[in-house]
Amino acid sequence: MGGPPPCSSERGCGRKRSGATGDSPVRVKIAAVGIRVFILDDHELVRAGLHALLDEEEDMEVVGEAATAEAGLAQIASLQPDVAILDVRLPDGNGIEVCREIRSLYPDVTCLMLTSFPDDEALYASVMAGAAGYVLKEIGGRDLVGDIRRVSRGASLLDPELTADLFERLRKNQEIESRIASLTPQERKVLELIAQGRSNRQIAEDIYLAEGTVKNYVSKLLLKLGMQRRTEAAVHAAVLAERKGTNLNSSTQQHS
């Protein structure tokens, strides 16, 4: 009688709906144009915190969440979000492997890596996996929201000088190509699987060898390549395969 009716829900109050009249603003989500976000993190408190943060944004909607790589991949395949926020470290794998598979199968899904630890190796691997950004969990809430909006529009959060230097340096390094050509066919196969993000155990299952044998192959091929880290070898191998437009075994067959 003397004023507008009470809000029907607690979340329905606070902002004015477009076109509404009177003194009772009503908060609504703009679902039709919203950014659909998926959260993959094994810490429940992190998922809850991100969920609460993004729920406050009119143009964002959390469409799903998961705590493991396996569950995350299954849900992302079904939900097809605009942006997938991926924890680098997961109990059954890592977010970089998830990113690589997502970008391969669902290129319209943008991946934003989230981690507690700065790690150049993980950063380079994220670049190669196709991530649009790599941010620390200590980032401020407003900054993260802004980053999600930017990557959803196709922007990259990766330092352009860093990525340009990485690719230019790798593409110009002809010596690496000759070193890869010196590997045996089995060593090249192992290197190709490393470049795909496979662990020693997974490689052993793929090519029917003992895990210890795979470790020996990895050690030998790193020695031949003059490298210490498997990620470094994977990056070089991936760039070479990209340049040749094929896999390592066929791209270096002419040198065998």
C-alpha cells in the first residue's frame, strides 16, 4: 500500500533492472551476454572464494567447477565455457595438460592458469599449451575479474616480450633441429610424447615399456640435446613439429 513490495529474494535486491521505475532497484544477472566461467582447483576454499567473487559480477556466470583434471575435462567438454580457470597443480595431473587438451579439442574455450608459485618452467609450458594468461593466486579480486574479461575478449595476459623472445629464440635455433635429428627413432618418440605433456608413466603405457626404461630414454635424449629440463626439450620439440607441420619422427626422418 505505502511502498513497493519487498524483494522476493536476498540476491534480487541491490541494483536496478534496466528499464525499471520507482525507488526499488533490483539486481539481476545479464545471463544473455555473460562470460561463462569454469573453475578447476583442488582446494574447496579456493573454488568457493572464486565462485563468490564472480557471482558479484553482472556479466559473469560460474557454470561449473571441479577438483580433478579428469572431472574438469569431462565437465568442460559438456559445458563449453568461455573461460576455464585452471589450477596448475592437481591431484591427478596438472592444469597445463588440461589446458593443452582443451585448446586442442575445444579451441573456443580460453584457458587462464592459476597458481600459488611463480615458476618459469610452468610459464613456458603454459605458453606452449595455449594458455591466454598465467596469474598467481595472490592476485587481487578486482584484478582477476579484469583479467577474465580481457582473456574472454581474446586478449593475452602473457608478457609479449617474453613470449616473442621465447618463440624467436627457439625458431632460430637450427642447432636444436640437428640435435633432435641425432636421436634414435625411439628417443624421438619419447620426446614427442614429452612435448604432448605425457608423464614417464603415461609414456611407458603408450609405448609398452617399463617406466624405468622410459626414464633412461629421457636421460639419454636430454644429454644428447644438451638440456637439463624435460620442459625445455618439450618446448623445442613442439616448435620444431609446428614448423614442420608434422610429428617429430616424420619431420626428422630425412636425417636418420
